[in-house]
Amino acid sequence: MRTTNDTVSGRRVPPPPEERALEFPDLAPEVEAQLVARLISPDFREWSTTVARVGSCAHPVRLVGHTRTFDKTTGEVIRSYSSHLDEPTGITYKRCGNRRASVCESCSRQYAADTFHLIRAGVAGGKGVPTTVGDNPLVFSTLTAPSFGPVHGTRANGGRCRPRRDDGTRCPHGRRTSCMSIHTDGDPKVGQPLCVDCYDYPSHVVWQWWAPELWRRFTIALRRHVAAYLGVPATGLVDRTTVQYAKVAEYQLRGAVHFHALIRLDGPKTREGFAPAPPTLTAPVLADLVAHAAAAVRFTAPPVHPGDHTRTLAFGVQVDTRPVRTSRRTDDPDRELTPEQVAGYLAKYATKSATDTTTTNTAHLRRLHATAGRLARYATDTTPVQSAGTAVVDEPGPYDLLGKWSASLGFRGHFATKSRRYSVTLGALRRARQRARTRIAEANRTGRHLDLRQLETELLADEDDDTTLIIGQWAYAGSGWANEGETALAVAAASRAREYAQERVQRRYECSPD
């Protein structure tokens, strides 16, 4: 057992998570009493084992039932599992799987790790993807939202926010149109409008609602630009090259989403995929094509209600396209922008949401949220009704579900998406993890040595073993732990594991040769 004073090769080694004290925020007296009751309960060891099995998930799903695995040839029962017989509490707990860090830190970390491996495999190989994929043209691109009104922001080299000649110019509402302040990170004014009455809140919400459509049209436009560059029709592009991508959405401080994407060019579509791209399509060429495609995308959004107007939507003018491996890092200009750095960056933001990335107690975001709710009510109250013969049919409107997404400020898209042939899928990674756990449990039971690296292909296979048949019967018993005290214990354990993982990464970074 190691303590905080143990060292390895002269370096301090922090204790593993199980030897660290748990830290709790200020708890209400009743929650503290629940927590203490669980700590001194006779079955605490069994309960803590259950918490460890679900990775200290904050809101696990409770199930009751059983599963049996049969040999298809002989009909023999190979394995059986029952929550009543195999669990000390008679209940099977499963992770909630929520990707948002503010909801479940443990599941969010696992989602971020899976996203990192998914993205990294598409730029460096691994997880069934050949390493030769790293030789294909690769661009890191950021597509932003347009301006809906001037906002306060930080400037390069410590510049002033919005410097203009102080001639007393004011907006129609009597507010100054300039700001001579030098804002820094953490300044509560950053991302806030200079004039909330000039800011176009309805267009902001409408743009967010149609942002997924803009991204879809961007991918189509990019393929057409690549085809034009090669001098081939768009329908024949797959015979020369294919466009693959992994994309995540991130909220800016002003509450607008922008897209970060890794875009890669492969060769002609084959059964294996990942063939080399045509030699004329280099990463700098791809970067230019991405910029031109983003600038060409347009979409005419229908009005939200009869008194509204149509809007022509587009991406913002701030489009950043950088070839990976040849561009410099923004935080360290002396170092290259590496695939690993970009993969980690995208994975981190794949777990964020509007409430995670922005400060929700600002007047600007409260007004943006209220605008989304108001537009949603307008949309549902004015949905047109269409007669079909003698029947009256409610015609679904394009904004009918806006109220469902008002908490995300109108953005209804997935926060992380990829093209089909970019790399491995999240489903394959989850299947591989479950299979690995089964193999590890069997190896521990039999005492047999197991090398998971040698089994990677088998673990990532698309289909399960067709020689067995799994039959189960399960019922939903609820969600979450028994009370707030148990939840606090699970959340504290997840935070402790996160801190330990971060320290391990920091030690590896400090011990690396460069």
C-alpha cells in the first residue's frame, strides 16, 4: 500500500483513489444524516462494490430480472445471471449514460474518453482503423455563428474591446456603440451585448434551431467543391475520394453554438475504406475548400409565426481552417497542432451543454432562454390546420418542438457526430468494453492470463458470437440511489477518481522527454 510520501524513481506518487479521503460540499443536515447512516450500515461493503461497478454513476438505472446464455447446438446453459441471486441488494444497477458533466460526472468522463478514442482513431489509427489513415489530408476547422449584435469580448494581444473614436455615437436606444475596456477571461461582461435591445434574440434562436441543417448543407457543399476541384461531377466523387469528418458543438459565451470539426479526405470508397487520397488533394488545399464551402452555405428559414418573417441563415465570417501537423498551436506557437491535442479538445466539448459552458445567471442568457420559450409558444399556438376531405388534420409546423429544446437555447442537434466511415463507432466501443469485462471476469475466475490488446479485433467485432443465444427478462425498478446521502457519496467518489486520473496524466506529461 502506498501513501502520499511514497515515491517511484525519486518522484512522488499520489495514493490511489481508494486511499484518499472523500470531499463533500456543504450538506443539509438530513442529507448528512443519510450519508452517515449508509457509511455505518452493515451492508456498506456490498453497497460500495455496487457503486464501483457502475463507476460511481450519480443516477444509475435500477433493474430486476435475469439473463441466460445458451449453446445453440446443445441447448446447454453456459452462463446465467439474476439480479435476485447475484446481487446483494437484489437489484442490478446500470450506468445512466448521460454525457453532460453537470448531470453525471462519471458517465460524462466515460463518454469523453470514448469520444476521444473515436476521434483519435480517425487521425492516428487504432480500434480497427489502419495507421495509414494518418497520412491522409486532415484539417481542423471551426465554423461559427454570425453576429446578432455587438457583444463584449477579449481581443488578441490584450487589445481593447470595441475601440472607436469617442465621438459620442450611440445606438437608437441611447447606449454607446464602443467599449474601450480591456476584458480578460472570466470578466462577466464577456459575451454580453453592448445593447440588449439592439441584439436580435429571435434570429439567434432561429439560427440555433437550423444550425444542424446548415451543417448538413455544408457537408454537401464541401463534397461539391472537392468534386469541382478534381474536375469530376459530384455524383462521381466516390470514385476518386470521400470526405470523412468528426464534429462537436460548443457554446460560446454569448450562447451561440459553433462547430469544431476534423475533416479528412480518403481515397475511393472500398470495402476496407481509408485508402490514400489523390496526391493533388493536400491538407492546405482541403483547408481552402472547407473555407469556401462554409462561405457558400445558405438556408432560408421559414417564419416562426404569421407575424414573423423569413431569414436567410449562414455561418459567421470567422471560419478557421488549419491543416493538422503543419499548423501551430494557438496556446504554444512553438509546437505543432497534433491529432492527439485536437482529439482531446473535441472530446472535452462533446460533454458540454449550454449550462456547462456559459454562465446562466446573466441577463443576456436569461433573455435568450425566454425568447426561445416565447417563440415556442407562438409556434404551437399558430400551427396551421389543414382540411383533408372531411377530416381535419393538424399540420406539424417546423418549430413545434422548439419548446423541448429551449433549455439548450434552441439548438436541437447532437453535440458529437461523425461520418459513417470516419472511424469506429461509440456503439462498437461500448460493446468492446462489455465484452472485455466479461473476459476479465472469466480470466479472474479461472486464473488464466488475458491480454486484451491481442483480442482487440474480436472485442470490436460487429456481431456477437453466433454460436450462443442470450435470453433475458428485465423490468425497470427506478432510477438513482436510495436517497441524497447515497448520491452524495457516489458523486464524491467520482470526483476523487477524476482528480486521480488528472494527476496521472499530469505525471506522464511532466515525465515525458518533451
